Amino acid sequence: MRALGNAEWWKSTHSGGQVDCIEASSVSPGLVSIRDSKYPYAARLHFPTPAWRAFTEALRLETLTRSEAEVPLTPVRG
């Protein structure tokens, strides 16, 4: 894996230049890393590229559903 400090990060074109968004980077073949733009040196999430593509496609097509049993998400600052 390429060093994350040297990674090139990008924001969605839907962010509209906002600071409250996520950034993504292809840190190595087959792996996408995600970080919070407000806390760029905090922990990152890593996903296999096919899983990330499936997720973003589901977002684009608005086919994601939320289970009634899921606990609501609570933002964490830190």
C-alpha cells in the first residue's frame, strides 16, 4: 500500500466545495480509502474497490434501504 501521506484525495463533485464531506483515495490497486475532510489525519476507512463501486452505484441509483432495526447514526467529533 502506498503511504497515505502521499495519497491524492478527491471530493465528490456533489460536495459543492463544502468542508463537511468525505474524501476518497485509491491508495493501492484494488483498495479505496475514505477520510473525513474536517479531520484529514484521523482514522480512515478502507474498502475493496468493487465494494466501494457497488456502494456508490447504489447511492447514485437511490437503491439503498435502511432497516427499521438499525440504530440511528450519531456523529462523533474528535
